[in-house]
Amino acid sequence: MLYIFVFISFIFSEQLLKGYVYDSLKNPIKDVNIEVVGSSDGTISNNDGFFIIKLNKKETLKFSHIAYYDKEISNLDNLSNLSVFLENKDVSIDRIVVTSTKSARHIKDTPVLTHVISNREIENASYVGVKDMLEIAMPNVQMVASNHGDDRVKLQGLDNKYLTFLVDGDRVTGEYAGNLDFSMLNLSNVDRIEVIEGAMSTLYGSSAVGGVINVITKKNTSPFWLNINLLSDEPLIKSISLDSGVNFANFYYNLFIVNKKSEGYDLTPQSEFSKTLDEHSDLTFQHQIRYKLNSKNNFEFLYKDYASDISKYMQVFDQSSFSNIVVFDAPLNRYTDYVKKIKYNFKKSSDESLNIRFFNERYSKLYYYPYYFSNDFIEDGTEFKQGSLNHQEFNLEYDIKYDLHKFLVGFEYIDQKYSAYNIYDNLGEFLHESIFSGQNETKIYKSSSLYFHSQFSLQNKNQIAFGLRFYDSGDDFLIDFLPSKNSKVLSSVSFLIKGDSGFNHRLTYSSGYRNPSIKELYYEWTDHEPNIYGNPDLKSTKNNYLSLSLDKRSFLSDFSIDFYTNSISNMISTEYTELGLEYKNYNDVSINGINVHYFRKINKNSNLKFVYNFTDASSSSNEILEGISKHAFRLNLSQKIIDKLRLVVNVKYLGEKNNFNQEQDWIGANSIKVLEDYFLTDLYFIVPEKNIDVNFGIKNIFNYKDSSRFGDFSPDILSSYDPGRRFFIQLEFKFNNKYD
């Protein structure tokens, strides 16, 4: 009888418990494992975070999820309605970074301050180029007109040739006069962008004087996938991209195609045919294959084919029709870029690996003559190669981890060849002279490095890292490719101190360098107006970078403030002389600044992000100082309106800056133009669905255009080249996506 009573009591003590599982912002969490401790009973929360489970009120429930800390609840007296809140682990892939140490680490544990532009930010921004996206992390991005006929991009006071751009950790080298061709960097297949502001040459070699920007592409794990992205942001850009591939067993193939084009626009009335942005288009095909031979051996092959063209027009008098007609303004610039990459990874264990990489890139500039075989402006043209940079790079790295110590040793060898050509008409007369004094000639520049990086995790969870790089260039090799006993030496040291309150303190010292480009060394271009002369005696640029930062990161908010000073010697720039433009070194360049990053989840529907840059530069060269705003900030506010609709407001501010005209300075005329400060505001909506995302809205809603575009002094040199208020729409079709 006693056993029957106990059994009946147990049966009636079991009841159904209903409840919800939320995160700290009361967002429902799906797929939470809910189990009765000590038994095999359990369930999983649904999309609304709801669950129902049968248990005895004296039993204990355990809640677990990969992205949240486990939680156990006992003494469940109220069995009718339970609300459970789980604490986020902060393990989002956006928080795992690789650039600062060349190894995967949580962003809070890296000894060098790193900023990440996440995939969500990229998808919500409605941009197609990396340059525009960089303003999310570095709002002091400036377009600066160049005496060479090509625009330069400055980031926080430095030409982009003083920063290293990577795609999946591999250097991007397509350039003109040392500056990067940004149109080659597309966003459609980008997962995230990691940004480090500061010298990183001990790890990444030449050009990492002001920082490193690493574009990490998406790695789809679905057996098959297809993404199509369409953007209309006229008159600035129209684009279409396709990202597709297969992934079976040990074989991975990815095809990426993107086509961008613009009809251009003109902000100034001075010339009917000279545009602020010329008509242009570009097309990229990229193939990537990864093959996993076994658990230890992995291979990767990549081939990219890129081509772009620019169209300009002029008006001429046509004798046959006895009227003015519009024709192409020859020659027209065209660019091609071919990349081949082979990577091999031998992973002996989770703590030891060997990486070998061979990289070849051939970037060419061509001139197209549309009427080469015609005398009456009927298009019958051909193109000639004006110059070509052939960049070959070999890299070997070995890294190993012992307990709390991680050590990396690497070797890098770079062989660059720049070939320049004369161009003749069909009668054998000069159309265009080679940039190397009118000679068909190839110039060669080689460099090699040995580098070491060591990182310690201390017992108190603090981190310390230091690096060394021995590098040679030119003809200073011991045996053709190894660094010699006279190698130049770089060093870096970073210290991360984790405070009890959650604040991290970082102190970083690093030295960097940039070797002069082949053009800067050997230019002798008398066919250009003005003439341009290189300098074979140019020294490598060197710098000493010191920063102190404070940051605190959590699921709800991110905050960091970084104070830095960058002292640069032998900086390479041009000076106007009686011969024309000549390259030279400048020794007294100093850039000091403050960077502030703040992100806050205001509530479950609202996010706020604010980035501010203060940049103070000094130099005896006005050419170096041009295009630098002391103050710049970016504000982004995201508000969920209803379940499938989000409103985004972007505000960008750039303070006033100077433009410097070297030719005017040489003749003693007014050479400095002050460019006004300005605000740009975008407002748009995001509609996410399972297989399609829609972004639409208005950019530059207050229709800002620089009023000086109507002036008499250099009206084409503007504070902003934004075309004004415009409507845009972006559609992304997604099928069968699943990413690492």
C-alpha cells in the first residue's frame, strides 16, 4: 500500500512546464537544448523561444546553447509560466580575427587593437567597393586629385600606398605609381573586413606603414549555392554579381563574377565633355578551388581575370558634314589584372602547421585608339600595352604553439618587373613614349625578408607579442634571394592588459617601411605634361608608430579609444622643379591622432554605431599634407520598425582640408585651395527575407554639392565628388547558403 501511495504521489507531482528563453535584450532564442538533469527527458525551444516540458518540481532544468552560457534552474515552484534569460558568450565569427597575429583569436584577446566591419554591416550598406565600406571603420577617407592624371585615395593622412591591402591574407598589388586600383576590390563575396590602424611591417612587410586592411571572403559550406546581387545607384554605379559553387566531400569550387558600370556625371559647368566621373565599366571573373587531400594536407588554387575601361569624349569639327561632332578623346585608358595563386597547408596537429604560398599578379595599363585605322572618326581601333607590372611572391611560414606560447617564423621573397613600351601609329611615328625615357625597357626590383613573431599568454590572461623582420631590397642579397648580413631590421612589441572591470589596455610600438615603387625609382616620362622624373637614389620610407588604447567589448556594446603618434622618415612624394615633377624623400613627417569607436545595442530593435577620427599632420611638403581633414566622423543608426523592415540612417562628416597645386606653387601663384567641410546623410530601408534581401532608399538626402564647383580656381578640385541626392535599390537573391 505504501508503494502504491508513493507511485501515485510521483505521478501527480509531474506537471507540464511552459516558458520562453530570451537573450539579455529579450530577443527569443531558438534551438536551446532544455534537459531534465539526471534523466533522458528534454526538448528544444522553437523560433519564438517557447518550450514545454514535463518534469517534477523538485527536478532541475539545464538550458544550453552554443552561443550562450549554460544555465540551471531548480526549485521550480511556479510551473505555469517561466522566463529564462541566457548570457551571450560573444562567440560570433565577427569577433574572431586573424590579421593582427596571423592566427585566429577572439578580438578581445588580440594584443593589437583590431576593428571589424561585419558581414551584416556590409550587406546593409548598399556599396559595391571596399573603399566606400572602409569609411565605416575609418571615416577620414579622402579622394585627392593627382598630377599624374589618376585619383589618389588618402586614409587618415596617408596615401593608400602606405597601407597594405590583403584579400584572405594575401597582398593586393595592382597599382599605378604605387597607389592601389580600388575598383578591383569588390564587396559582393566579402564576409568581413579587418582593419588595423598602425605599422604592421614586421608581419606584412613593405607598405604596412599606416595599417593593414584584410578583406575576408565568404566560405560557403553548402553542397551547392547561388547568390545574385543587383545594385542601381545611378549615376554613381550599377552592378550585378554572381557567386556560385559546389562543395562535395574534399572538393570546393567557387565562381565569382561581377560587372560594374557607370555613365558618369559632371558637377562643373566649365566643360561640356570633361566629367567629374568619367564613363567607365569593369568586369571580374574569379575561380577558386580548394582540395583537402587528407586531414593534414590542403591545397588552394585561385585565378582572377579583371578588366576595366574608361571612356572620354571631345568635340571636333567634321569636314564631311561641316558641323561639330562628339567623338572619343583618344587614347582611352584600359586596365587588366591577372592573378594566379597557389597555397599549400600542412597541418601536423592543431598546434603546428606549415604554409607555403606562391602568388603571381600581372597588372597592365593599355591605351585604346578608337580611330587608329580610320581617317573620318568611324571607330576602327586597336589597343596597345603602355606598361605592365609583373609581381611574383613566394612566402613560407611555420608556426607552432607550446602551452601559452605561440611562435611564427616566415620567409618572403618578392620579384617585381615593370615593363614600359613605346606606341607608334600605322606610319611608324610616335603616338606615345615609354615612361622609361622613350625606351622599350623592363626594370626589376627584388626584396626578401626573414621575420619572426612570438606571442605569450601570461598566467593573468594578459598578452604580450613581439616581432622582428630582417629585410633587403635591390641588389643587396647574400645569395640572390636570402637577406644579407647588412639587412635592415624592424621590430614591434604589443602588450595587452586585461582589467578587472572588463576594460582592456593596449600599448603598441612598431616600426614599418615601404620600398619605393619601380615607377618612383625609374620614371623618365617626357611625354607627360608635366614631365615626371623618378629618383634611383630614393630611400625606403621608415616609421615609428606608438599607440595607447583602451577598449571594452561585450554583447551589448563596443567601445575603444586609441591615441597614436606616427613619425615618418624618408616619405616619398613629388616636388615641382624646372624639369617638372621629381620624386624625393621628406624626413619631417609626423601624424598624431585619436580614433574613437563606439557601438551600442540600445534595445532589441535599435543599434547605434559612432566612429570619430582626429588627425593632426605636419610636414614641410604641402603635397603630403593635402587632403587631410582634422575631424571626421561616421554615425549609423539602425531601427527595426516591424518584423521584416529595418530603417537605417547614415551620417558622414569630413572637416575642411587643403588642396595643393604644385605647378601654381612653382610659378609663385596661389597654390592652396581650402576645401569646405560637409555632411552627407543617407536614409534607407532593409527588408530581409529567406531567399531575397531588399535595400532601398535615398543617398545624400540633403543634396549636398560643393559650391566651389562653380568657381574659377580649380573647379574640378572639390571637397566631395558625390553626385547629389539619388534613389538607390539593391536586391540580393540567395539560394542554399551556409557559411563557416
